Amino acid sequence: MSATEGALIRVYRDIEGDERQIQHNLAALARTRLEIRNLDERICDAHGRVPDPDPVEYNAMLQLHMQRAMLYRQLVATNEQIAALRQRPLDNLRLQGYLEACHSIDLAMPARDLLVPAFEVATHDRIPPKMRPRSIVPAPDFAAKQLRIWSRMANSATLRTDACYPSITDLEWLRHMVDGVPVGYASSLAGFMRRTVDEAVDTVLDRIVQSESLVNGLEIGDFVLTQPGSEQRITTPRSVPEDGMTAMFAIRYADSQRVPLLVACYRPPHRLSLNEILKGLQRDIDVERDVIDRMGCDFAFTSRCLVAAVVTQLYHRMRDVGTRFGYISTGEALVFLKIRRDARFVQYSVCVPRRDVEADAETGLHRTAAAQVLAFTLRALRAVTLRRALQEAEQAVDDEAWDPTAEQSQRWSVNPDNVFNRIPPMLRKTERNIQYVPHDWRPLLEASPLEQRARSLVWPGSRGHEADFNDYGVFKFLSTHHIDPHGERIDQRPFCTPRCLLGLARGEALDKECPNFRHHGDKHMSRAQFLGRLQTQLDREVAAEDDTNCQTICRSGFYTALFKVRLASHGYTLLMKGVVRFKVRYLRHECDIYDSLKEIQGRYVPVCLGMIQTRDPITKQHGDYASFMLLGGFPCGLKPLRQCVKAGVDTGEIVDAVDAAFEAIHGQRVLQFDPEPRNMLYDADGRRAVIADFERAVRDTLEGQQVLDMSVTEAGQATRYAVRTKMMDGWFERERGYVRERVAKFCESDY
């Protein structure tokens, strides 16, 4: 594959060199033009001085003409080179470059912050029994069957040479759409995989069905609609996500049937880690013997139980839909499942696209997420055709056909989320280095439309954070070109980090770990500028009834509500607490208390950036809100105390962390006066508590505080005067004692 054919990674790895080359060529153009002009003058002078030149002077003049022609050809060539360099990002890609690009976008998901949902609720409803497999066993022929699909497409000029796939510019915007999206829920992971994998699969399928030889070779003609005068097409609709799963179907045009192909199950990586997958599938799993009604406390057992529960959930949906193909996606790993003809057995194969591609330069493109799912989908399409042939011919075919009348499996009442929530957090969070060794696919590759890549091609390796990822690989261009986040819905953007908002409040440096770092510019704006711009934006959007950058989260009291808000121009994303008009004084008081706690903001209390008031109120069913306090800086691992207790966090840890938080608050001479568990959050990773809600709090010795006393009047008007409120140390000791006792009882109570 040549460099000019658009290998996406190599194009953008050299983009800075290309830009320098353009500047060099432009300078050469200027010099060339000057030389041509000088030669033109010399030619004119020669013509003017010698009307009838002698042979010697004529030869000199001819050489000048030839030199000018050569320089002009160089000028044209340089202009063409500059035009080609500028056109490369707009040119459509070939299949090979397209798969490389999709893989590079997919690499961004594990590199970004894997945001754990702030509120994860375990269900206590009755769990209906699910069909389960008897055994979960490896698929020894998975690689061979995947590569066999590519061998069937090896001789296709359509796939090998056609440049008909989205351009670099299109893919830049695709990456922008998924950039910064927190992967905390199955729905957000499904959205990420839909954009980066499913849409790529659909795009390649649309090109495959244009070739009659490919359609016949893959045996998928039943699903291709041919109409005179128009392109052939294949229709593969997907169901709405339900319980973290989506089913993919294909329309069989011969009888207009909607045929199930496969089922995808999405589990965020914090709910099914790569370590748990590798440990749980180290050996065959006999579900009844190894998992059901068994007890254990080590990591191997809990991993085996969690994997078996997730596989059972997907297996049940596959049997219910009527397909034997399915896969589990965590964004980092893919676990492909296939139900055997004996439906009591399900086979699996674990793939980690990032490591598979890095380990094998020759077959690497076949092992990207998009290429794996594409081949798996084509296998499912072909299996449906073979099954229909079995029904018509009533004879045995190869193992890709499935007898749906196989023996019914037994059932198991299980919910993977409940299994996950019963695993002690410390057991899950302990660092482990379980080795994943990619299999060698090279001996199995017979032929393919994809060229073998050079071994010297360096793929981006391990990355710590998304900001670092921009220094490598395909999309370095984006790190130097600001893309305004305005227009994306607020629920698709993560919150800014505590350090980021502290930097905004105090005028300090940017936090490169903030998921919105790329949108903040070169440095933080001032706090006053932030408040002014946000208020202007809200005034405009409230008047237009536009909720793109402001979304209600919940009602947090009789008179208050919480909103998620973003300053669209710079990407700052945080919480906003609103109150109804007649409760504004309480919000002002709380804002003053936060100002008194500025030394511990971002650690034990949220970061407070001040108050704003909109021209028109934000009207909701439970009130009209026009005054708001801006809060942020909640670490992603924060959870309410009740959820921490359910997750198995030690009560003593929680009590000590809450006590430390109140000790810090009291160190600032503030009494919280509402020390109830509902106002406390705990971060198990950082082993710290964060205290919120200071509406009732009182400050000690606040010199110059203005208090309204209606009993003191001047000329009939109430007067504000300065007071000093003195608190005894015993008050703080009593509140800390109450907090320890209250939190301990709350954690130990059977609620």
C-alpha cells in the first residue's frame, strides 16, 4: 500500500511533515516565479539588442527559453503536489485504509476515562428464569472460520481497489462525535460501538452486495434486493437496546421475512473487566457444577460467576430471538458466542482488538473490531441460507447450520447486575496483571482482499489518557484544530474534573486529565467571564426553549432542582442547583458557606463557582427556577452511602472518611447542621467522603457578616448590621460524635 493511496494512519502521522513540505514548496514557487521574471527580462533585452542575432547569441537565447520552460514545468508540478496534499483528507478511502481508521477511532475508547455511573441501582424484583447453557467451552475453529470469510472475498476487485469509503475528514467528525463520551452505562457503550463498529459493518456490507461474484461466493443472495436501474442493497435493521442488548436482523426479500442474525450484549468495562473475562474463561465452565448454588470468595470464582451470568443473559436472548450467533462487547474486548447444534453447549472466543492488531502485522486488519464483527455477521447470513437449504433438502450440512429443535436447556434465575453488586469492591479493584496472549492467525490465512501490512508500521501502544492519545496515530490533526462542542446534547458530555474547576475558580493551569480539556482553550477564562457567558447563553436558550446545553437531572427538595449545564463555547460541564424565587436567600447563604470552605473545595466539599440569575425562569412541572448556584468537581467514583454499603464497602472505612470530612469542615469553623446520610457521598477509590447541602450551615466568627434583624429599624426600614457569631468548640465535637453514630447505624441497618 503506497503512502499516496490514503493509509489513514500514515497520512496523519506525517501530516505535520506534509504541512512543512507545503510551506517549503510555496517558498520554492516564489523563487521560481522570480527566476522566470528575470529570465523574461533577459530574453526581452536580448531580442531588443540583437534584431538579427548571430548563432552564438541565438544559442544563448534558446537556452534561456529552455531554462524558462523547465522552471515553468517545475512550477506546475509543485502546484499539483500542493493541491494533492490538500486534497488527501477529502479523498475517499479504500477498504484497507478505512478499517485502519475505524480501528484507530476504536482505540480511543479504552484510553478515555471509564466513567462509573453516579447512581447504580440493583434490582430486587423477582428475576424470571432464563434458558442457560449446560457448558461454556472454547471455539477451536473460530479463527479459521473468520478467515475463511475473507478468503471467499479475496479475488474481488471491488474490495481491493475501489476507493468508496468515508474520507479522512468524515472520520475526523465521527471521532469528534464519540470523543469524550463517558462509557458508564450499557446505553452509552452501545452508542459508541454503533458509531465506530456497526456503521462501519453496514458501510462495507453495502459495498459487498454491489458485486455479484461476492454475493454468490458468500451465499447471501437471499438478502440482496436487486432492482433494475438502481444499486443492489441489503437491509439489516437493529432492535432498540433492551437490558443492554440489541438484536440484528436481515430482510429476506424472497418471502419478505425479518430473519434474526445475531445479538450484541454491551457491558461497560467497569462491570465486566478484561481481567474478569480472562480469569473467568481460563477453563470450561459447567454452569450447574461450577456456578449455580456454589460459594466462593476468590477472584477466580467471582469472575467465573459473573461471566457465566452475562453469557446466560445473552444466551437466553439468542434462543428467544432465534439465532445462534452473538457477542459481548465491553469496548475493550469482544467475546464471540456460537450455540452448537446441541444447544446445551455454547462456544466462545475472546478477542482484544488492540492487542491482536499490535501482535500480528500480517493478519492485524482482519482482527480489528469492525473486521471481526463484519466477518461474524457474514457467517450469520450464510448460516441462515444453509439452514434454509437444510429445511428444503432435508439433509445434513456443515456445522454453520443450526437445528433449532435441539434439546431445550435448563433454566437459571440470574441477573448479571445482581451478581456484580455482590462482588466485594476491593476484590474487583485489586490490580492484577492477567496475561492475554493473542493467537497466531498467520498459518490460517489463505487469501484476502486486504494487503499484508509492513511490519514496520507502528500502531499506537498503551495510552494513559485521551489527551496523550492525540500525540500518536491517526488523529493528531484534531489536537491542533479546535472543534466547538456546541450542538452535541448535554447528556453526551462528561463532567469536568475537580482540578479543572478549581483551576477555573482560582485562575490556575488547565487540568489535562479533564475529559473536556481539548475544548477549554489554551488557558482558563476568568471566573467573572465564565459566569457572564453562561448567564448570557442560558438567557438565549431559555427564551428559545433549547435544552441542548442544560438538562434537568432531578428534583432535590421541595424548592430546589439539579441541572446539568455546559458552557458551549468552551465545554465546561458541571452541576447547577436552582431554587424557586422565594427561596433565593437560602441559596445565597449556601453560596456564602461554600466561599468559607474554599480551602477544602474539590476534596471534601464540591467546588462552587458562584451564582447566576436568568432573565426568564426555567419552567418545570414542579416549579420555576431563575436563580442558580454552580457546583462541580465530583469524582466519578462517588456514590451515595447506601450504594456503597450494598457494594460491600467496609462500614468502618465509610465512618472514618465521613468523620475526616467533617473534621476538615469544622476546621474552617463551619457547622453543617444537617449531617444526614442523604447529604454524604463516598469515593471508594480515593477513600474519602464529600459533604453537600449547606443551606442550614452556620459560620463561626465571620467578621462583617450582614444579618437582617427586623426588630431594629431606622426611619421605618429594617436595617442590616454586622454581627460576630461565636461558637463553642463543644458544638463541633457534638456534631462529629453525632455523625459517627448516625452513619454507623445507617450502614448497619437493614433498610
